[in-house]
Amino acid sequence: MPLVAGSVADLARAPELRVALDWFRRERAWINEQHLKLCRVPAPTFLEQKRAEWMADRFQSLGWESRLDRSGNVVAALPGRRDSATIAVTAHLDTVLAPRSPDEIKLSGDGRLLGPGVSDNGAGLAALLALAAAWSAAPPLPDAPLSPLLVANVGEEGEGNLSGMRFLCRESNGSRPKSFLVLDGPNTDHITCRALASRRFEVAVTGPGGHSWSDYGAGNPVHALSRAIAEFTSADFAGAVANEPTPRSSFNFGLIQGGTSINCIPTEARAKVDLRSEKPEKIDEMASLLAASVAQAAEIENNRATGGRVTARLKEIGSRPGGELREGAPILNCLLAVDAFLGIRSRLDCSSTDANIPLSLGIPAVSIGAGGQGGGAHTPAEWFHPESRELGLRRILLALCGLILAE
């Protein structure tokens, strides 16, 4: 039976669930403390192990059985309930930037947490710990045959290429959850139920190098790479991508490297580019144009050169598949009913998150915020404020209980 706002109200009135929901209010200080501590453990993509071990220890101390799987994910289940955990609540461990020292993660005078990763995804990881603690202190569904699986996963950001979620969703993994509730960032104003596809490429141009004066005329990889970027981002093409309302698409050259000295002709230049679109065919079109731009730029540089030639190579370094929930999916109906009960005005959106993998495989999944307010993600000025965090946590717990009862 579909969950509606009225049945959510009945669920919230259950004595056990009332106690669990109230736990979030009573333990605000504890949740904030855990949030601060976990963010002080650096976890850049590919180097999440220290934070994973910290999270595993915290789950154990809260009465959950936890382990690190072969991909580095932290997987926690209630004692003896691993086989009954068909619904996974996940939050990614890794951050784009990492604190250089614990003191870089700090509290401001207005109660905000400041520093890399405090919002994305410190908010989601703190919510996992709050959920684990509340469930142990006041089990909301003591008689339910099913229970949740809590996962702090690796590889969501950058070139991690969703590696942790890919492992969880492997067909060969016999204990794969039947649905996923992904916690990513703080804000509760959205439900991501469509997966934004993307492809990432590295452009590498090599040449003989040399002295800027005596070897002048040799093919210059930096010049060729710059020309390739200029060609790809030319006014006509860039305008078409930016101004075409549907499908919405984007491109970004996020990293450029090359050269060793101002008076040396470089031997190598590299750039990494991110291509995204709501329509996968558009990404393929952009990828073809990128390849043509790189080839043309190398040809122009070699025609100009009077010495050694450059060689250009385009390599795909990541791909996130698209997908979407089917119409009337119970997981979405459940969340909408919970939002109606709590008075949350959320919108359905399309974004790139860990939910991309299960959605691409036809596994029900949504990505939502974990509560609170935040901003400055992926910058040194990232911040999180715990105001309204409790609302997000109540939303997660009600939705999770509704999904368990609906199984």
C-alpha cells in the first residue's frame, strides 16, 4: 500500500518511533561533536582509509557490526541482521579537498562548522552516525523482519568514478541491497531521482621540448593544448551548450598542467575535462567534438613548427551512467509522503551522485540532503550550520521505516 501523509502520521505516533525521533532533538550536541571529529580525519579521494577506520570504530561503539569491504567501504548492520538488511542508507567518505591539519576544521562564533568537507559530505556521514545511535538507543521497529544497512562508501568525488557504489551494486555481490537512500550534503529542498550522466577525459600533448631561444620552432605542447581548449570552447559551440534549454549540458576544463620553467619549451601538457548532460547522446556529441578539437590543434601546431612535432592523445578517465526512477516508484512515493507530513517543500531534480549506479541498473535509489544548511562545497571556504539538522534526520528515519514496512 502506498505511503501517504496520513499513514506517515500514524507511523510517527508509534511509541517506539516517537522515542527515536525525539533522540535527534535530545542529542544535538553529540551529533555536532561527531560531525566535527569525523571531518578532522582527512579523506581525499583514494585515501579514505583513516576516516573509514574511524567510522567503523564509531559504528562498533554504537552497537553495530561493521567491517571494511574489499573496495574500502564501511558496511554496518545490526548484530545478526546482515542478511535482513535490504535497504541501504549511504554517505560518501571522500572529499575533494582535505584539511591540512585538524585545526583547519573549526567552529565559528555563530555555530557553523568551517573547513573542507564539512558540508559535502560531513553532513551525510554525521547523519549515518546519528541514525545508528538513535536506532540502538531506541529501536523504532523492534518487531520488523528487515533492518537497514548503513554504508560509508569510497570514491564518490572526482576520479573516484563511484567505485564504492559500483562495488556495492555488483551483480556478483549476493548481499546487494534492494534499494538505496543516498545522503549527500545537507539541504532538504531536493530529491534526486534522475541520474546525470557524465564522461571525463584527459588530454595529453607531448613534444621534444628544448630551450626557449635556441630550440625555438619546436612543437610546443602547451601551445597545442591551449589551442585545443580554445577551439572546443569557441563562442559558437559554448553558446550552443549554455543556451540550449533541453537537454541541459555542461563542460569544464578543471585541471591544466605542463611545463617546468619559463625558458623551457615543455615536453608535456595535460588537461582534464568534465562533460555532463541530461541526455547521454549529447555527451557523446561533445566527446566527438573534443576529439576533433584536439586533433586539429595538434595539426596546426605541427604545421607551424620548424622543429620537432607534438603528439596528442585523448583518454577517457571516468564515466558516470545516467538513469531514473520508474514512475510511481515506492521509494519516491514514500519520500514525498514524508515531506508532506513534515512540511518540507522539496523538488525533484537531476544530479550526479552515488545514486547514478543503482539507478542505471534499475535498482530503486534516491539522493537527498541530510539536514542543516551548507555552502561553499569543493572550496576552502566550505561551511555547515546545524540549524534544522533535526528536520533532515527525522525525514531520513521516517522514510527508512516506511520503506522497511513496505517491503
